[in-house]
Amino acid sequence: MRAFACPHCSALVFFENSVCLTCGTEIGFSRAERTVVRAQGRHRCANRRTATCNWFADGPGALCDCCALTRTRPADDDAAGLAAFALTEQAKRRLLYQLDDLALPVVGRDAGRGGDPRGGLAFDLLSSTHEPVTTGHASGVVTLDLAEGDAGYRERMRVQLAEPYRTLLGHLRHETGHWYWEVLVDRPGRNDDFRALFGDERESYADALERHYSSAPPGGWEDRYVSSYATAHPWEDWAETFAHYLHIRDTSQTAAAFGISVQGPLDAREDLTSEPHESEKDFDAIAAAWLPLTYALNAVNRSMGHADLYPFVLAPTVLDKLRFVHELVVARPAYVPVSPPA
């Protein structure tokens, strides 16, 4: 995330702010301008209160581009679901900001808004209060159980599944990663290159998941995978790796924007515009800056009595997979829509 300044007094403001806490100017985020701007003369998103959204929309009573990607949300009388919905939408705004920043295609499913009616990202944010909800994906449609918005539930699941890291933003990055496999690998025909690193995705997905949940991960998995869940199937390996790549790029960018550099080649004094910084195009430079930063962040967390902020070790094979994701992302391939039904 890049650092933002108040358009009136130039004080530091954050991505989520609706008002400058220094001078009181009403502000919000403009996706078209990719920055925080004055609210005067603009239309607030219709989800301003429901989802604490500070983005601007095209007209009065309209949803912003990010909120419009959500197809389904909890009912108005589901207080717990709506609270989790607001947290999830907050994470989704960060996701969309980063996807835009990396110039990855998003394309809406509403043809009336110029999107691809047969493809693109869409979100079903469902409450499992009254019926079971399975977090997952289906060709760009991301379904998320809003119970993940409850910190206690999320921590119980993290421990139960032996995960070192579990967040709403992480879920969104992982599930959208499945769609970007279609966009960056499958449709452009990069399957052979993918299989050389991740394995053959034509293996039965259902059988692979059943095997994963019924047995322990293979010994020495840390030498080849970013997480134990990545061992389940090549598609899950890709989604976990893609999500991890977004973690790295976002955190590195935020650190640089705030002048934090720990013996790495990224010069935090450079003006990071919407175009990638030159060293951001080189994955080896990104990794060289990332690893020292994680050591420092872990040390800071320990000084506060917390566990490591970044509880991962990136083996050489994992770095090769991350490099593959990086190369596909920076190539910025033209979006290939899904073929229309016969």
C-alpha cells in the first residue's frame, strides 16, 4: 500500500480514512485517480455505512466499483453477518487496490458497466449463522464464509488446520488466485511451464483434497511448498503461492512508502508512482529486500511479546514458484475472456 496525503493540508492519511484527522477535510478514495481526494462534489458509495466504504461512486445512491463486485451479502437483519461483511469489504478494497496497482485484469460481470458478462471477479459474502457456507471459488466467483470475520473463529480454524497465518485478506488473495490461474496460465497456454514447477493440475482435485485431509502432509514439504495446504493439489499450490506473492508485494510497497528499508536494494526515497519501481520488476531484487525486512519485523513483534509476524521460510523451490508468478504478473498479458457457451 502506498502512503497518502491529505489533499488540503498534506498531512498523512490512510487508505481507509473518510476525513483527515489533522484538518477535518472530508476525503475518500478515487479508483479512477488511484489516490485519496476531497469528497466535495463527489458521490459517496451507497455502502458508506453498511460496509464503512470510503470509495466514491459514479452517481448518487450507486455502489463504488469494489462494492459492486459483491453479488450477495447478509440480510439487513443479520447484525453479526453485517459486521463481518464490513470487515470483509474493507479487506476486499485493499485487494482491489493491489490488483489495480499490479495492472491485473478484474473485469466486472455486469455488461452494462463495460465488463465481461461471462467472466471476471465476483464475490458472494455469506453468513453461516443459519446454514453452512463453504469458502471457495468457481471461475472467478469467490464465496467466503463471513464467520472468518470473527477473530475467535478464525484463530480456532488456524490452530485446527495448523496454519501459521490466516486473515480475511489472505483468504481473498488465495481465492482470487484460483481465477488468476485461469487468466495468467490456462487461457494464455502456459500450462507446460506451470506443470514443470507445480505439477499436473489434471490430477483429480476431489481425490487430492480427500487425501490431503485424511493424511499428514508429505515429509519435507517445507523444501518445496510455501504452506502445507499447498501440497494438496497443483491448483492449491498456485493459489497459496499467488497469495503469498501478493503478501510480499503489498508489505514491501508499504514499507518503502513509509521509508522502511532493511539492508535491501529498494530505495525508499524514490517516489513510488502508479508505475512499478524499476527494482520492483526484478524478482531477485524484491526477494533480496523482502527477507531482511521480515527478519526485522519478526524481531519487532517479539519485542512486543507477540509471535513472528512472518512465520515462513522460503526455500529455493518456493522462490522459483514465486518468480514464475512474478514473471506472469509483470508481463501484463491481454485479458482473454472465457469462451461463450455453445
